[in-house]
Amino acid sequence: MAKLIPVKFKGITYPNGIKAEIVEESAPLWIPHFKRFAQRYSLHTDPSGRPQQYFPLLDQFPTLRMAYVEGISQLWFNRQWAEEFADFIVKIVNGNRPPLMIEIHPPYKDYCTSIEQFFETYRVFEGRISSSYFGTEILIENRYGTPYKRSPFLISSYADVVNLCNHLEKTELGLALVLDLPQLLDQIGMPSVTIALLKDMFNSLSLCRKKIKGIHLWGHRMVVNGHFRGVHREDLDGLFQGNKMLKAVFLRELFELLNDDTARYFVPEVGGNSKEENDKKVKAIVDDLISAGFVF
């Protein structure tokens, strides 16, 4: 059985009586404080832009404030950055129940050139978070596409994800994965995605099955001159630009990848439309997953 745990994303309402008891909350570096939540929550860290306002909180974390290039945060810049980032999270959570999970993003290749180097920086963060929040999972998301001009992310392609998993097996780290599947496809380039390539991608990712704790799904609005527009505004029909065969193969292969009776987090990252439209797109994604055999 392929089981999914629904996570509420930006106020969306799930269809079919599905109740999301976990809320995703964003925690950018320029957040002034953290709200209190009655529900369990996932903390999605996304320190990707320079603050538009001055928040004294960052004065306590000089490395976090320093490690910026043209408004983009240099994630996992060094061990001091990782230490301050953990302390920053503890500071903004401040009295709330611990997050159920913390999602992080990978570093950039220009200053972090290998998985081994990333681990040496990251383990400082994991140690501090683990000592503060017993049972909180830390999940890393693959990323593709960024205004950062110096280099791409260290973990973008499905080959990068497999390489990460291979290295994790040799360590004592508790780091796990949340797969952003549309970004994996974007890294390939949707015009280049074929049935054979989808099968190869999912066959490769099967090596990481035990480390996959969650998935993100969303779609693009349209393609204009070879470029996507309306990112995160569509369902899977938008992701595959109406190609029903590719969508069917994608869903079948995803089901086989996750069909191991392990419950995994599901985040439908659809936004930017009206609430009614967002809910409609999420319903379409959920219906597709249920038709493929997934259980919520």
C-alpha cells in the first residue's frame, strides 16, 4: 500500500473528506517572530532572499546576515552558518511545540562542491536540532532553478539524489529526503521527458526508497517560448502539458516507488490562484493519486 499523510499548504482545503492535521509553515530568515499553532506543523525553511525590512533578530546571527550574494542566501556556507541556523530556528519556534519535521534546501556548488563537504557543515545543524527537539525529522528537498548566478544547487537531478543517499548510508546522520518531483522533471527539461526516462528516474530513485519521507507535487500553468509560466499554479495536467500518457506512467511509477506500506508526507504546493482555484487544482492532484492507488 502507498500511504500519504496530507499536509496543509497555504490554506488549501483537501477534497473527499481528507483532513490535514499537519500545517506547513514557512520560516525565512527575515521572519520577525513565529506564530503559535494548535496543530502539528512542518517548518519549511526557505532563506532565499534578502529581507525587505530590518529585523533585529538577525543581529544575533552575523554569519546568516553576512552570507548573501545579490540578495540570495548562501545556504550551508560553513559550520558557523549551520550552527547559527539551528539557533535561529530554536529562537523563532520559542515556546511552541517542536516541529514535526524541518525541510531544508541544499547548498550551491560554488562554495560547497561535494556531498562530503555538505555533511561536514550540516552535521553541526543536526546535532543542535536533535538536542533541542527529540523526534523532529530533518528532510532535504532537491532544488532546481534559482536567481543565484554563480552556480546551481548541489542536489538537483535524480542522479544527485541517488548520490546523496549512497553517501548517507555511510554516515550516522538522520537526514532524509522530501522529493520535489516537478523540480526533478524541470532539471531534465520537460520537452526531453520520455516514458523511458521516467522509468529510469523512478528505477534509480528506488535505491533511496527508505530515505524518502515525503513528496511535493504541483504543476506549471503553460509553456511560453519554451519556458514555463505560472509555476506552482497548476495540477498534473499542467505539469505534463496535457500529455496523458506521460502523466499515467508518472503516476504508475510513483506508486510503485512508494508502495511499501510506509506513510509519507504529501505537500501539494499549489498557490498563486484564488482559494477556489487552488482547491480545485489540489483536488485534481489528489484524485489522480487516488486513481493510481494511493491512500490518504
